[in-house]
Amino acid sequence: MKQYIHATIASTIAWAGNIYDLLLLTYVYPELMRAFSLNYLLISVLFALGLIGRVIGGFAFGKYADSIGRKPVLLLGTGGYAAFQGVLAFSPNALLLFASRFLEGVFMGAQWTAGTVIAYEQAPQSMKGVVTGIVQTGYGIGYALTGVTYLAFLPTIEESWRYFLLVGSLPLLVVPYAHLKVKESKVTSTGTAKVKYKDYLPVLIRATAGMSGMFVAYFCFFGNYETVEEKFFGISPSTVGEILTVANVVLALSFLLFGRLADYVGKSRLIYAGLVTLTVSTPFAIPLFLPHDSLSVLIGTSVYSFSDGFWPLMPLLIAEAVPMEVRGALAGLSYNIGGLVGGLADVALGVVDSLYGLSALVNAMFALQFVAILVVFVSVITWPKSGTRVA
């Protein structure tokens, strides 16, 4: 089996586990609030702590991956986030719960930074787009599996929620495979000259803005999806789980399609197409002014998820615009700052819900979608034309 295939498999599974663990606790917010005496705002902070950790881990481990190698960071990141998910699941108090979530986030940032880059670098030039798309399908796969797991645990979730969270430690199993089968990327050196990150500031600013817009839209939507669809629109928990499972299978397939098309069609054009369908599908996925029966919401949420298929194209734009020796750090920093901004927006929604109630939360979610879409559009349309294309 060709080397890049092992790198792609390991990175995809590790990324699926990463997203699985990031989002799994959103299904048991009521259980966590009850067990640790938390309100909705503190629950939002708990979610955001993982994203804050990702920023720190993404940049710190990204620099390490650029100087030492991608593989050890991939192994450490995957093993680290899976281990701390186990600690989180059986935390005896709120302090350890919050601390383990933050540390889990640090290792999540490390995994994404190394995994995405090592798969991209080892792929043949003609397949870099599709390989990046395959790795990003891990996002949809991971999220879809959270829905499957939730449906399996749903009858006993009030008693078994700790075991539900413990399933997130399973990515530990991919570490031995990656250790044995994945080879290190051959990172070229620029010699003894110190890398000047400020030289790539135009790319970093736009990449971070684009990532931030993507995450604000995504986390504000899916971070509150179960609460809003069940409590505001009256859809049953089992139906919500089924909708999320279908929608995220669609998301995974969309990543593949957009990644493959990126090898033949301009990436910016594909991103614009995704933004258009996001705009059209939002009123159906958050049906404030339209019928909110289960079928309509399923279709709207699935189209929304399909539209998010342009996500792999943002890391591709970054990878093509900067040299290898800064690729890991800059990709990790922009991606995880974007995730942090998305998390902070989600915390802000938690404040809105605490102060003004569920109806205000739904309206704020709806408005933020369009602001976020506009930010992504501006970041792409102003993307630096003089970026260095690197194979």
C-alpha cells in the first residue's frame, strides 16, 4: 500500500475522533448541568475551553511539527485528546471537568495541525485536493457517529452519560497503527535563517477570518442544534439524532466531492458556491419563518451540511500559499483561532439564552449565520494574489 494512503487513513480516523470528542458532550448538556450544578452559560464555557486549548495546541505543536516532524505530533495529539476524554467522562467535580476539557483541546489542536499537513504533503500532486477532502470527511464521520452513539445510549442516557462520554477514548486505538504504518514527511529546510512569520501576515489574517466565519456559522448552529430543535421547534430527541446522523453523512460525502473538484476547478469558485447554498439553506435549517416539520428540517439541515463541504478548501489555500517550514504553524494557528472565535460566539449565545431566553437565542443564531457567511466571502475575495505556491 502506498505511503500516502496510510497517512490519509490515520489522519482521517484521528480527525474523526477529534471531532467526535469535541462535540459529544453537546448531547448531554442537561446531564452535565445536573451533575455539576452548571447553568447554560457555564456549559457554553466548558465547550469553548476545548476550542481555547486547540488554539494553544495548534500553534505550539504546529511549530514543533514544522521543526521536528509531523508524525510524533500526530501520535501525541491523538493519544492525548483521547486520554483526556476519558478523564473528562469520569471527572468527580467541576474543576477537573473544566481542566480536562481544556487539556483535551490542546491535544486536539496538535492532532489537526499534524494530521492534515502530513496527508497533504505525502499525497501525489494530482490528488492533493481529494486527499485533503478525504481527511476532512473525518469531520462529518465523527459528528455522524456522535448521533449514532446518542441513539444507542438514549434509552438510558440519564444514568449512562459517563459511559457515553467514555466512548470518546476509542481513538487511542489508532495510535499503534499510525506509529507502525505512517512515515514522516520530508520537510525541506530553509537553512539556518529564522522563519519570519510576519512575512505571511496577509495570508494569516485572511485565513483566520475565513476560518472564524466558518466556525461561527457552524458552532452557533450545531452547538445549539439539539436544544433549539427539541425545545423551541418541538422535534423529538430521537428524530434530532437521526437528522444529525443523516446530515453529517452528507457532510462527509460533500467533503469528498469538494476536495475532488478542487483538483480541477478554482477553489475560490467552489467556496462561493458553498456560501450561496449555505445562505439559501439556513432559513430551512433554522425555520423561523417556514414550516418546521421533521422532513423540512431534515432537508434544510442536510443541504446546510452539504454546503459546508468547502471547508477542506481553506486549508488547501493556506498550504498552497506558504512554504513547508511554516505550513504546520500557520495552518494550525488560523484553523484553531477560527475555532476559538466560533466558540466565543457560542458562549455569547449562551449569554443571550441566559438573559433573554430561548426565543432570543434562536433569533441570534439566525442573524449570526449571515454575518459569518459574509466574513468568509470577504476573506476569500480579498485573498492575496501574490502568495507563493508550494508543491
